[in-house]
Amino acid sequence: MSSSVLHVRPLYSQEGYGEPIPLDKASSFNAYLGYYALGATILFTLLVFTFEVYLDFRQKSSYQKTEFPKELKTVITEIDNELEAKKKLQQQDEAKEDKTEVQEKKSKEPQDLFLPQLESKFSKSQAYGYDKITFGIVSSVYGTVETIIFLLLGFLPYIWDKASLIGNSYQITSEISISLIFLALITLVGLVTSLPFELYSTFYIEKKHGFNKQTLGLFVSDKIKSTLLSFVIGGPFVALLLKIIQYGGTYFYVYVWIFLFVFSVLMMSIYPIFIMPLFNKYEPLPDGELKESIYALAARLKYPLTKLFVMDGSKRSSHSNAFMFGFGNNKRIVLFDTLLEQVHNQEILGILGHELGHWKLGHTITNFAITQVYFGAAFYSFSLCIHNSKELFAAFGFNRGPVPTIIALLLFFQTIWAPLDKVISFLMTAHSRHAEFAADKFSVDLGMSKELQTGLCKIHLENLGAMCPDWLYSTYHYSHPPLVERLSAMIQLEKKLK
């Protein structure tokens, strides 16, 4: 590829932009970086897009299969054989127990075998996945085209100049204030361009496959709330971050890291208490056997559970979930109301055994620590570039004077940091899958393997999860291992324990 192909200039540039240093006169890395930066960024964007779309088409091909996957069939058959054996034992005991005891025992057992259910929903699962991946490809194409067009047009310097004009009209001249106006404009543009895709995904694809329960009014309300929150919380956050960078001196990245650490802890504390209730209702789980069993499980593992909630997830979707949150000794567990309808109490305990495994095995604190290390490494790297990259910023249409800090941040993460970020993202995905297997093993060691297996099968059925994912696509994208891999691993663990 010739050097002239990678040398690209944006259509719009600021006053004082000037011509880039000719390549034959370039005497430093920064000069070369400035000469090639825009073209290289577009090339990297296209390479990532090409690879990820290739994976999407592999997955799309998997969704076109009509034969139920043999490996999954083998694993589910083993689970069903266990269920049939339990039913036979239950039938043998019926003559020895009174009717009340028999009825109570039946209510705790899965009533139907899973293989017939999975086979009957296979075509629906394939159709749902096919629609989602097709839509994802279209969205990816649009997103990539938009990114490249914005780069070629000089979108960032243009929006910055417009933000400066708006600020000047109100006698606002400080860089941080202009930066907030700039981000507000960027946010509004993103809101407009992404809205059609969100509406189609929610009100066509999800509705077509029976998942969407959200009204248009609720969708608009959520969008308004989330946008306002991004301004109310994001505005002061960005202002403080920029001020720390500007006045932190040579070692500003240390102060940035401390600030991000404190902000992360603060958000972990206030988000579930003050922000989440703005979107959903959280009611205490009613007294009864399930509540007592969950508290008993938490006590067994020394998990400081203080509150147990049911969330009205059904007002938006029929998808189900459960999650934990809280800081220090103030832990809480939330169950979607849809989950309570889809699985039995013992299966909920098996699922929570898995989730509590993440906490007990230190996955939660490990992920938090990795995030903090990521922030520290990113801003340390940024500190090495911020004062020596005028040619880089000029390549995107900014003049060679002092570059606004927010622009320097955006361009750093879009150019120099972007390749490394892709690698880190993949490694984190692999780490997440490893943690999921470990949490499954933890649940097996608790004696909850069967309950977790049947619970996962039911959730997969209700959510029309992928039953034959492409191995390369799932390796790159899935933070959780495919169902067949998780079930197989648990069955093998059980055999070793026998």
C-alpha cells in the first residue's frame, strides 16, 4: 500500500491548520504519525469491521442450520435421564407417603423433560438469533460508514468550533465549559442517529419474537431519564476530570486514577439506591420458603446479605435475570419477576449459588481491580502523548496550537489506544468465560449442580438462547460460555465427584 493512500486530510479543518509536514522532511515519529494518522485510523476501523462482520456471517450461517446440534442433544439426554430416574424413584415412594407429602415433592421437581422442549423451540431460537445477527450486521455497517464519514468530513473540529460559537454567544470562554457544550452536541447527534436502530430492535425484533413488553411511552421516558442523567452526572464528572488533567502537572495520571477510583466506589454505592429505582420498582421478596433458603445460603457462604428484592423486569421484557450489588457489608440480591415465573425455587438457589460463587472466588473484586489498572495504564499512556502529538491532532483537522484536553482524550482513545483496547477487550472476554466456569464449579461443589443445570436450561428456553453458536464467534464475543459447554463441564465435574 503506497504512502499516498494512507495520507488523508479531513474536508473541514480549523483556522491555523496548515499543511502537514511533507513526508520527505519528516524527522520524528510524531511527524510520521501526523502524516498517516487519519488514514491509519480509517484503515484500522475497516480492518476491525471486516473481521467482526466475517464473524457475524459465520454466526448467521449457524442460525440457518435446521438440524438440532448433536453435542447439545447428547448433553441434554444425560440430564433428562437423571430426571427420569428421579421420577421413577418418586413413583416408587408414592405408595409409602401420604398424598400431601407426594404433592409437595412433585411441586419441587421439573415436570417435563428438556430435550423435547429444546427441540420444539430450536427453530424459534434460530429465527430469533438470525434476525438479531442480521440487524447487528446492518447496524455495524451503518456505524462504520458513519465513523469514516465523520472522520473524512472533520466532524470533531467542526463541532468544537460550533461549541465555541455557542459558548461565545453567552460569554462562555473557558475550555472546560466549551468542552461540556461540545460533549452535549456529540451526545445529541448520537442520540438522533442511534434512535431508529433502538426503535427497530425494541419494537420490531423483540416484539416479533414475543419479548418486548415496553410501551412507546415507557421507551421515551427511559430515554429522557437516561439522557438527563448523562448530563447531570456526566457533566460534573467530565469537568472534574479535565480540571485534574489540566492542573495535575506531570503526574496528573496519578490524580486521575485516584479520582476514577473514588468515583467508581461512589457510583457502586449510589447507583443501585438512587438511580436504578428511577427505571424499575424494587419490592422486597415476600416471606416464604424461597426467602428463607436464600438467606440460609448467604449465611452458609458468609455473604453479608442485607436485602432481597424482586424487580419488575416484565414491564419491559420477558427476558429473565438475577444480579447482586452492594459495597462492603451492605450486599443485596435482585431477582427479576420473570425469573420467579420461569424456574423453581431450588433452581433459583442453584443460579444464586453460581452468582455467589463469583463473590466467594473473588471475581467481583478482581474485575474491579482490573478496571482500575486499565484506567491507570490508559491515562499513563495518555500522559506520554498529550504534549507531543500536535501533528496527530492536526491530522484530524485541529490547528497546531494548544489542543483542548477533551479533544486530546478522544483522539488518543480513537487512535493510539484503540488497537491495544481491542486486545484487552478480547482478553477480558476470555477471563470472563474462565470465571463463569469457575462459578459453575463452585455451585457444583455446593451440591447444586442439578438445580443449576435445569435452571440454565429453562432460562435458555425462555430466552431463546443460541443452541449452536459458531465457535469462533462465541470465542470472540461471548462473555459466558455456550450452554452446551457449561452443561458438559458440570456433568464431568459430577462424575469426578462420584
